[in-house]
Amino acid sequence: MSADLQNLYQQIILDHARSPHGRGLVDYDGAESTGQSHQVNPTCGDEVTLRVALRGDGKDAVIESISWQGQGCSISQASLSVMTDLVQGSTVAQAYGVAGDFRALMDSRGRDAGDDLLDRLDDAAAFAGVSKFPARIKCALLGWAALRGAIVAATTDSEGFEENE
């Protein structure tokens, strides 16, 4: 990765950490279904409570809104912000796909993840550098775990969060 691209990615993370999208829990009165999940990273103490409002059923349900409240490092907060932008308005199945792509990026451990994967992740590609640091991967994945928990709570989908379907 070139130094210019790495600097761009760092700037994206800092911008989302400073001005996070979706921050502030919202009550979704009147929504078809809602779910909430609270997640904590015991390694560093980062935590988040995330709510979703869904319209429809199962994996075709549309994520109408996401809101969250959390505290932690810039990586966890920026990851939540980027995730909000990527999955709000998508179907649950699409959100599972994006989550699978993000997990694949984190599993790359700093190796070249490939242009196709980075293109699909949009701003989440900024976390490619984070994948080099195992202790920080949990920070980046915290919000995605909360999304999974909130969707399961909203859909009572006993299959859970299956990525890349």
C-alpha cells in the first residue's frame, strides 16, 4: 500500500471518529421490528449499544435505521460510523454480505486483500491497515458484532448472523 493511500485511509478513520454517523440512540416507535445489542470489548473496554429498525421479514428485511451510542478508541467509533453508512437502507442479506467482506479484510492480517474486496467495502477499506494489529481487530469488529446481535433480536432469527450469503 502506498504511503499516500495509507494516509488517505487514516484520514477517513479520523474523520469518522470525529464526526460519527448514526451516533445517538433513537427510539423507533412505530417501526415494524426493532432490535438492540450491547457489546463490550473486554480487552480494551470499548463498548457500544446499537439499535436497528427493520421493515419486512427475514433476510429480505430492510434496515431502515441504525443508531448507536458507544465509547472507545477512534477505530471502534469510526468503524461504527462507516458501518452505519454501508448498511443503512440495505437488506439484512446485503448487510450480512458487507459484514463478511469486512471480516475477510480483518482476516487478511495486512496482506493484500484485493481490489475487488476493497472496492466493495468503500470507506471500510480504510481499515485495511488495522488488520495488521490483532489487538485492534476486535475494536474494528465491535460494531459489527452489535449489528449482528441487534438484527437477531429484531428478527428472532435463530440462524444468527451468517456472513457472505
